[in-house]
Amino acid sequence: MDFRKLRYNLPTCSESFIDIRQRGLVYVDKTNFVLDLAQKVATIITRPRRFGKTTLQTTLEELFLHGVEPYDGHDSYFKGLAIEQLWQDKGQYLVLHLNFHEMNSDCQKVTEFEQLLIKKLESVCCERDLALPNAPFRFRELFSKMLEQLPGNTLVLLVDEYDAPFLRHINDEQELEKCKLLMMGLFSAIKSNWYKFRCAFFTGITRYQDLDLGTAGNNFVDLTNDQDFAACCGYTRDELKQYFAGNLRYAAAVHAECAPEEVSAAQIEALLDDMAEWYDGYSFDGKPQNKVFSTWSVLKFFANRDAYLGGYWSLEDPLQMPQLLKASLDRIDIKQLIEEVMANNGDIVVTAGAFMQSSFVNPQANPYSLLFQAGYLTLSKPLLPGNDVHLTCPNKEIRLAFANLLHRHIFN
């Protein structure tokens, strides 16, 4: 069994859906979720970083751009996937895909980010021969003007890392307020022109309710904790067995110190048990059957020739710490918080009211929600209206991450 070939076939969490399909990399078929998302007008799903949100976005993008039929002399990239026989939509759509993390990465001020958004819309207007408002104009004005000229049910808006500008300016009140005004303009324009949209789908880390945008986006449906989408990102145990059979066999052989062809089914299940202790346990609806493994950690584990079980997602360079958490560390007592989590064996119960408070605006009031969004806690029971919220530390990797955070806090 050629480890190099197995490793080369692994995605890295940075590729688009088309990249994965063109290069023949392992693609875990999530198109059943994509089909459901494509039927909805305005939705948001939040997940911790590096869980596969961008792949989900780019899959939707390809679906609305080209459908499931062959084009440009090649087979559809959906050939052989679940959605191929289910997608019946033959419409032609204007697809506007914006990655706010990439667009905002070099912007020091919100006004710079707004100018990038304006340039993007200007380009779309020119391509579609749409009239522009008289200069000077702001993003909301241009976006509204563009929407007015589009036929109904024709625009697909996909926004990846929609909260990236907020996270960049979380500790700068003036820039944060400008960011809020900009985003309120975006959400308000969508709300006022909802009939122009075939689909609007946003992903990010932070819950919409935490961004303090009022009613601007209350027409969006938050599917973050919806049981039908609990496994839309991350890998289930069954998916690992189906799509990573060769990788599992190789890693099990390393652990058993035998040849891959000598590995038994029981040894593969034992490896999956060990992997589950380290990387599984993430639940976004609180139901055990919908738990998922960390995408990033699994791929890093399979890419390690020695099949080393240890921290991958949680032990990256400190500068890569989840920005939502990193920016809030000076506003919460991280030492007390971690000690409280670990003293309760990783299990925490908070009131529904406390959990729904904005951890973005006031992390001191609800630090556990902050840890949940950052990927350091997960649901251990279903969310029920008015009931207490049960959270838990998902796995060994996160327990190691807590120890690492505590060490940084004490010695930095």
C-alpha cells in the first residue's frame, strides 16, 4: 500500500469543490445537504474553523452555475454523487460568491473592505450591463440598485466567513460600529429584495444573533443547530469507513505493526475507536447519532506517515487560534473558565437565557457560548426551548487544547 499515493489523494481543507473533483481527491459526498440548502431562500450555518464550510459553499456555487449536466466538454463534477439524479432545476442564475475572510485579510479599515465590495459589485454590473447609481455611492446603495434591475428569483448570494470583518475589529469600537452599519446594509438590502433571490447562504463562526444587527437579517433561518444539517460539515464514523478505507487500513497496520493486507476488521474498528476519543464528539444538535469528527484533525492524522494520534486542530501556531476566542481573552478570566470546565469533567450546564446572550459583544456574560462557537465545547443534549443547555468537551484533542490555552495565559 503506497502511503504517498494515499496522502496525495487527501484534501487539505483549502480546496474548492471543483479542485477536489478535478484532482480526484477524496470527496465525502455531502450533496444531500447541498440539495436541501438549495431549496431554501436565506440561511446561515456556523461551525468552528476548518470544518468544511468553504467546501459546502463552493459545492453550492458549482450547482447553481452549471447544474448536474456535462459542460465545456467534460462530465459534470457531480457525476456519481447523490445529487446527480435528484437535481431537476434547469434555471440560469447569477451567482455572487464572496469570501469575506479573503477579501478582508489585507484591509486595515472597514472602509477598505467596503471599497472591495463595491468593486466586486461594479464588476458584476458591468458584466450584466446594469446601470450604476451616480457617484459617489456606498455599498448598500449600489447593492440595492443592482438588485432592483435583476429579474425575480435569479440571484444566488453565497457569503463565506461572513463574520470575518467583525472578528478583525472586535476590540476596536469605532471600526466595529462601521462594520455593523455595513453589514446591516447588506442584510437589510437582502430583506427588502428577498424575491430577487433564488438562494442566499452564509457561513461563519459567529451566530447571527451575536453580531447585534437588530432585525436587519431576521428573514434568515439559522440552521446551525438543526438536526437535518448537524452532519453537513465534519465526518461521521460511517463516512470515514466509506471514503477513507485505504487510509484506515494503512494507519491500523502502523498501529498493529503488521502489513496492511494483514489488518483485520476488528483492528480497523479499534483504530476508529481511538480516533473517536481524539477527534470525534462534535454535536450541533445534541443527538449522538449525528456526532462528527473534526475534518482538519482527521485529514492531518491520515497525512501523518506514523499515524500519530495527537493534537492537530488545536495545536497549530498560536497566531492561528480561533480569532473569536483570541480577541476575547483579555475580557474573560480564561484561567478560571478553563479550571471550571475541567473541574466538571468537561461538562457544563447553562441556562437557555445565558446561552443566547451575545458572547461577541459581552463574552464575560456568556463565555461558554464563546467556547461553543470556537469549537472548544459542544452540545451533549438536544436544544429544547426554554431548557438548560448542556455542553461538554468533545474529545481528548480539545482537553489538550484547554491545557495549552491555560499554559499560554499563565506564561505569556
